[in-house]
Amino acid sequence: MSSSRSLLRGRGSHDSGKVGMVELFFDLVFVFAVTQLSHSLLAHLSIGGAVQVALMMIAVWWVWIFTSWVTNWLDPERIPIRIGLFALMVAGLLLSSSIPKAFTDRGLLFAGAYVFMQVGRTLFAIWAVRGEPLNMTRNFQRILAWMVLSGVFWISGGVLEGDQRLTCWALALVIELISPSLYFWVPGLGRSTLTDWNVEGNHMAERCGLFVIIALGESLLVTGATFAEQVWSLQGLMAFLVAVLGSVAMWWVYFDSGAERAHHRIAHSSDPGRQARIAYTYLHALIVAGIIVSAVADELVLVHRDHATDAGIIAIIAGPGLFLLGCALFKWVMADRVLPPLSHLVGLALLLALLPAALNHLFSALVLGALTTGLLIMVAAWESLALRDSVAAPGH
């Protein structure tokens, strides 16, 4: 295939990894998806509800990150790729709209939209790389086999009800989650290699950073909308500040240095595929989950400042906990260090130490929210100062 007709993204130029406007447009669907997830968790704040929302959250992340992999290879500035993304947007809106009732009367819509996105995008990619080196076609053919296999369980779950639906969908998700670790091995087609997954590091890092911004933006929207509906009070203002400062602290923990250092590392890596798979494909799911749960916690603190249920207390602590765990593992994988950042480990330990007292209702929801926000600010300040000291030290 001549280079003029190739649908592949260019490599090696200054702006080859630039995120296109059509990709940002595509991401707007997932602003809606994240909002739907946080609202669903808030409406079903129980173990069963958390399991269901966790499954849907991972599914939403998985369909988004797989699309980001594809647009890492294919050029979204080419008309056929744009049309493909628009088709995925329509399916993504259907998927997002069905989230609140995915485990009741819209299960088949959720499953059908999801399978259409996963299988349809892979079929499109096979068409788009026709005439390119055979290993690219083989890679997408292997992915297609796994997506079709998981799709059987997604659709089956959509037809079934209750625990059977949950079981089928969980099995479908497990199939998809393990597939990259097995290099999409398929009998007769073999397995892919990391060289087949040669990614544009700049693009992958920026795409995942933008999804973190989407999640943080949704958290701020929830905070602002909830505060706007409340009767003015000093306590309400304090809860508002706690929520906003918590979002600012999470932005600082992720973006102040960690994201940029990781961006630089993957952009100059000789093995970007491995880092993209572990650090961006898998570990970012924890980071996004932490932000979504924190958004739910912020609304609980704003609405129920004096008292939270046990489930609410766990959400207030689990949100920052998941976020710090994801950031700690992400920075550990993407840096030459023996252990994850000490600031993050200490922050996680202090969050766990809060849990017994919180479950004994020794703190109001507002005080507990203030404590978790204070811990996030501590982690952000600690890491920021430590890194600046290391740069300023002689020999650095």
C-alpha cells in the first residue's frame, strides 16, 4: 500500500503523537459515561451495587483504552478513521445511557453496544491495515478472536438476569482482561509480540492523561452541581472546599511530576509496548476508579455532612485509596525505583489507619472527608518537595 493511501499514523515527526481534535470529540461520550457510573454507584451504595458498577467501570475503561490503542496506530485525521470513531461514538452513547439500568431492563442494550464497539472496531482495524505488513493484520485477527469469544458471554449475560447476568459479564471481562497478558494467543495464529505493539509513546501518555482529566472534571461537576442546590451554610461551604481541594490534590499527585516523567520515559523507551500495556492499559483503571469513587464521596460529604453510613464511610476512604494505589504502582512501573513512592505508601497506610475509627463513627462525614483530603494534600506536597530537593541536590 502506498504511503499516500495508508491509514497508519505517521511516526518519528515532531507532532506524530499529537492527539487529534476528533479524539477529544470522541472522549466527550466518556464524560457522560463517567457521570453515569458515579451516579449509579451513589444510587446503589452497597456491596452488590459496588460490584456491578466496578464491572461496568472496567468495561467502559477497556473499550476506551482499546480504542486509544487503535488510534495510536491509525491516523484519526484520515476520513475513514474519523467515520469509524463517529460510529463508535454513537454506540458509546447507547452504552453510557444504559449504565443505570444495565442490570435491570437494559442489559442487552449495554452488552450489544459494548460488543459492537469491541468487535466492530477490530474488524474495522483489520480492514484499515490491509496491505500493511502481515504482522499487523495477524495482531488484529488474534484480538478479534478474543473479542468474539468474550462477546458470546456479554450477549448471553444481556439475555439472562440477576446473578447469571453478573456471572456471564464477569467471565466476559476476565477473558478480555487476560488477553493482552497472553499476547492474544490463538490456536493456528500464534501470539502477538511486543514489537507488534510498537506504540507512539507521546500519544498513549497524553490520551491517558486526558482521561484522568475527564474523570477529575466530572468530579468537579458533581461538586458544583450539588453545592448549587444546597441552602447556604458555613458547613456547606466547608464541605465544598474539602471536595474541591481533594480534586486539586489528586490533579497535583498525578500531573505535577509523575505523568510528565512517565510521558518522557515511554516516549524515549526502546520497549514502549510493554510500558503501555502495564502502566497505561491496566494501572490507569485503578486511578480512574479512585477518582470516580471520590466523586461519589464528595457528594456524600456535601449532602450528609453530619453522618454517613458504613458504605458511605468506605467510599470516602476507598476513593483516595484506590487513586493513591494506582498512582503508586504507575510511578513505580514507570521509574527506576526499588519501591513505589514513600509518600504514597504512607498516605495509603494512614488511610487504612482511619478506617476502624471511621467505622465506629468517631468522625462526621465532613471531618472524615477533610482528613482524607488532608492526606492527599500531604502526599502531593511531600512528593513535590522531595522531587525538587533531588533535582536541586549536587550531582543531579
